[in-house]
Amino acid sequence: MPTIAVYGATAYTSREHLLPYLINHADAASYDLILAGRSKANLDALNDSLGKAGAERRSVVATTLEDAAGVAALVAKSDIVINFAGPYQLYNAPALIDACTKAGKHYLDLTGESQYVAKQVVPKFDFAAAKSGSVVIPMAGFDCIPGDITIYHGLRYLQNKLGKGVAFAKSTNFYTMGGGVSGGTLASVSAAAEAEDKTDINDEWILTGSSVTGPTPRPQLVYTPPVANLPNVPSYGAFFVGYMVNRTAIRRSWYLSRMAQPGPRHADNVPNGVSPSADFGFEPIHAENTVFKESLAGFGKVRFSNPFTAALFSLGFFFFAGLYMGFKFIRTLLKPYIPPPGTGPNKEVCEKGFTKIVNVSVSDGDKPVAVVTRYEGKGDPGYYHTARVLAESALSLVLPAPKGTALPPLAHVGGVLTGPSALGMVLVERMRIHGVATITSEIVEPGAESKKDI
């Protein structure tokens, strides 16, 4: 039976969302849980508070990430480690990643710190993870899986219909969300602001390697779809702060999709218990010069129905963000009013939240077509929904794949991967089955009926 270790288990998103979800999951009898962190007393109290359901399949491990032997012992007991101890560049996350890659175990976290991933994760652990068969997925929550897997679904649908000779030339995600403010995300933003090196903050290519580069759209005041006048598609959007992080993961997925097919798989480390010779199905390949963008179409009950409201919101955001990122005294002044890490909105707010993404993409070639993909997720994006996306990502790696799906080839090789490149349709289907999110795509040709599919 696989074992899932949750480090930083007492963190708000873990204790209030992830652990209750895993304990009450339909597949809960198929895995064991380890609650891990620094304080045994706090972990024991958390374990008691979680109730008797599945208590026989839970254990507690106390260790600091500075204790190399303790970390190695924790990883040895686990098949996958989920790390909540952030901001990750400040709390020695590489110690956990190092132990996982050495042991051939999988690792997930919720970092939104793309600079940290670019400098301390990809160059240090990508080869080591591939060598051992370890799958490492940073940014495995709302940052950055929903937008990335939405693009993946649309591209896969297009190429299933028209072949791999066609791909996306332009692709734009429009987000509409409702929920509370994430203290952990704001802590990551503050950590990025405090970082000495800010040269990479506007570079979407930082997770692909220094020799790979291409189009990098500048931030805009107003966003419009690459194809106009499509039904039930936002006409305008404002700047979306998550785009700065999401685009780096999307671009890494782009990069990984264009790599040569992987070589021999790790027969002793094949997730889902399938044969290494199994047919892993159809995986899409991105075009060479795809331009990706993301935009905020609305939040709560607010929608940007015209370019003026979108531009006004964007200007306000740029002004505030410039002050916050540029001046330490502003961050110090606002600190008492910002939710600290480990805190979050109440249960009612979390349950009423939502995440909706509409991706509009246009294909390359002489006869371009439009693909519209819709992602609809339940619950507050930064807490309720992100915990469930993270949980289903972990379960995708350690439990049998849903019928008709299989993990992408790179999941059987390992490396520092992304949601689409490691989990693909297994995650899409798991999220659908367990009520986390649905993703549908339709292809629209000029003068033709739309053709919708899941």
C-alpha cells in the first residue's frame, strides 16, 4: 500500500483542507498517511483532531529539514512527499527534494516562487530525479496546474482531431474566480520582493534552460481573445497577477512536450503498477513559437465587460504592485493587515469559492481553427481547490489510473516536471470523477458547428 507523507502537516491548507479530503476520500483505504513536521506535540494534536476515520492508517514523524538523517528516514517510509513548509526558498525545501530524488520517491509542493524553482530546483534536481525515477512537481496547486492542464487538454483535443501536424499559435487563459486571500501566496510574493536577484521576474523562459528562448509578451492593460466573437467567451480581461508565475510552468510544459520521446523506463519505479511496456496513449506536442497569455476576466461578481474597466483595474494593480515590490517600508507598513501564512478564510467562504478558466487558442497553419477549453473548479482557489488539485496530483502518481487513461511517458522516467507532463489525462479524469474540476474542449471552424468533447 502506498504511503503519502505530508510535511508541514499543521499548515492551514494542509490541516483544514488537504488532510480532511484525503482522510474522507473514496480511495482512502488504498493508502497510508504520515503527518510530518517539526513539532511532535503539534502533530499529535493534529492527528487527534482528525478523528477516528482512518486513524489506523496514519502515523506521525517529527523532524526538521535541517536534520538530514531525519529527512532521509521520513522519505524512506514514503512513496510521495507533499511539502507545505513555505515560503520554500526560505525553509530548506531542497533538503526534502534531494532526499526524494536520491531515494527515487516523488515530491510535490505549492510554491509560487518561480525564481527559486529556476535556480534551486531545476538545475540541481532534474537530472538526479530522472536518474532515480523520481517525479518532482513544484507549483502543483492553483499555481500552476489549472491553467497549464487546461491548455494541455485543448491541445490534446485539437491534435486528436486534426493530427500532430497542427498546434497552437496563440493561447490565452481567462480566469474568473471567487474566494479569500491566501496568506501563503502573499508570503511568497513578499519573499520574491525581498530576493536580491530580481532579473528573472519577467522572464517566462527561466524554467526551460538558458539556451531556450522565444516570444515573451509584455504585460497589457487590456487582454482580448486571439479569436473574436466566440460565444460564451470573455471579450476583455485585465492583468492577472498569477500569470507571472503560471507562464513559467506553462512554458516548461511546452518545453517538455517538445523533447524527444523518453528512453527506457524505470521498471522498478513505474507509477500505477502498470507494465513498463504498456501503451501510454496520446500526448500532445506544442508548436515552436506558441505565444501564451493569461488574463483576469472577473472576480466574485465583478466582470470586465468593456476595455475601460479592465484597463482601470490593471492600472490600479500595477501601481499598487510597484509600490509593494519596490519599497520595503510599504511591505512593512502593510504587514499587520496581510493574512500570515498558516491562516485562511472560514469554511463557508472556502466552499462558496470557485475557479473558472476559459482558454481560447488558435491553431497554426494555412487553415487556422479556434479551440475553446473550459475549466470549472469548485471552492476557494487558493485553499479549498488547491488542496484538492494537489491531493489528486499525488494520488495520480501512486494509485492505478482511471479506466481509459495512463500517465504520460515522462512520469515513468522522472525529472522536474509539470502537471501536464507528469500527470496528463490521469489527473484530468481523477478530478472529474471526484468532483474537483471538469475540463471540456470544443473546436470551432469558420462557418461550422462547434464540436464539444471531454
